[in-house]
Amino acid sequence: MSVQELGARGSAPEETPAIQQTISEVRRRAPDVSGVMVATSDGLPLAHDLPPDNHLQTAAMAATAVGLSRRIVETFGHGGFEEAVVRGRDGYLVVYSAGPRAVLAVLASGEANLGLLHHVARRAASHISELLV
Amino acid sequence: MEVVTVKLLVAGPFAAGKTTLISAISDIPVVATEAEVSDETRATKLNTTVSMDYGKLTVADDDLHAELLMFGTPGQERFSFMWDVLSEGMDGYVLLTDLSRPETFAEARSILDHFRAMSDVPFVVAANRSSSHPEPLSALADALGLDQDGVVVPCEAVDRESAKEVVATMLLEVLSREEVMVE
């Protein structure tokens, strides 16, 4: 599956190819991942490899999950937000902070190794955060 | 004395003033979830709610003690799943509109239609920035497809007293239905 370009912001930012490469890297290194989304903190897609029919809602949901999680972490004085895991019986959605401007969301099946996923995705999120400074 | 807890939603288009309204009347610091706007709507405002706002207002007199729990929704349609999530168990909702931006009335209509299809709890339409834009409220009511019985309240969301009028109107609508849980 090819990495889709964003459409919602009109023109793609110059960092988009590097972000797409980071997304491919997550796919290559973490097994059982079914989709990766990098969205702006206000819920618009920047780059992803999801089917086009649900990428807008995924971007919005990723921003919602991160926005609420940030607020929860703040409320309890737990420092800066890093990630939130949403686990269902058959799969995960994990959202990571990728700096103040972006969020990284990874969809994975229930068989995914969460430790490995975190290892790969945290590095990717940190890389995206540097790209978007 | 009657003691009631009422869950109110504040819905409405992007930049209508939902977070402002809840902040103006909440007795507690508002739990807000804002992110920087990244698209062309940045020209309208810099920050936007991505998850929810939460505030609380106590209204009390000799006969009634009401705890109003106010939940603000994100405005953009891409967050409509949060409208459904937050409306769980609501007793009523305020549809906040910006009277100075008639171009947003169609969007307000589609939000109202979404909520009316989902729930038949009472609602109040609030027309923000009404003092600087004294257009007749009938144009707004028409755009929203409301007939005579639709309640439209003019307001200034930044003003505590004016914002309180809106939720007081909402509260009366809710109490008149007598569906609120009395503790």
C-alpha cells in the first residue's frame, strides 16, 4: 500500500516525504501494524498509509485522543504527554505525541507486541517532532 | 428543596464561542482541550477544541438547587464522533451560533439536524455577538428550520450574566420536561 498524501491542508508541507518515509519505517520494523497516521494536533491528516475512506476520521480521532490525554496527564501532574494505548479485544490504537504540532497514531492487531511497537513508534514520533519544528 | 443535576451540552459551529461561553459561567476552572489551528481557518482563530470542554455551574434559590454540568463539543464536522460520545445521558443542549457570521448558519443547521436526529431532549439556540450585530433573530431561526416554538436567545458568550441567561433558559426548558433525575 502506498503512502497517501494529505489533501486537507491544500498543499503538502515540505516535510511530507520525510514523514512518509518514517511511516514506512514503522511498517517495516513493527509487525502486526495495520495502519499509521500522522496528523496535525488539530486533527487534519499530514501523511498516512490508511485506506482513503477513513483517514479523515482517524486523523480527528488521533487528535482527540491526544488532546484529552494531554489534559489528563496535566491534571495529575504527570509531566509531558507521551502516549496513550486504546486496546480492544482484537486490536490497538496507540497515539503518540510527535511534538506540539503533530500526533502519531498506530493501528495494530491484537497479536502485536506492544513493547516492540512502542520501541519503534516512539523513535518515529520523536523523529517526526524534529521534522516539524 | 429540589436538588437536580443536569447535564448540558454546548454544540455549534467552529468559532461560535462554545469554550468562551462555558469559561464565562463555570464555577470551576474549565477543563479544556485546545490545539493550534493548522489550516486556513486559522484566519478566524488560533486555537480549537479537539476533544471537549467541561465546566460546572451551581444555580440555587429557595426552591431549587441545580448543579449544571456543561460539556462543550469540538465544532468541526470531522469531530462529530465526539458529539455522539458527549451527548450520552444529556438532559438538554445549547446550539451556539455566531450572529455576526451568517455564512455559518448552514453548518449550524446541519449540527442541529445531527442532534435532533439523535435525541429529543430540549434545546435552546443561542445567538452570540448579538449586541454588535442586531440582525433579527428570525433570519437565524429560518436558516435553522425552526418553527414558532423554537427558542432563540440573543447573547454575548464572553459576558457571564448574558451566558448565564442562556443556560438558565436551557434549565427551564429541561425542568419543564420533568425528565431530570431528582435526587
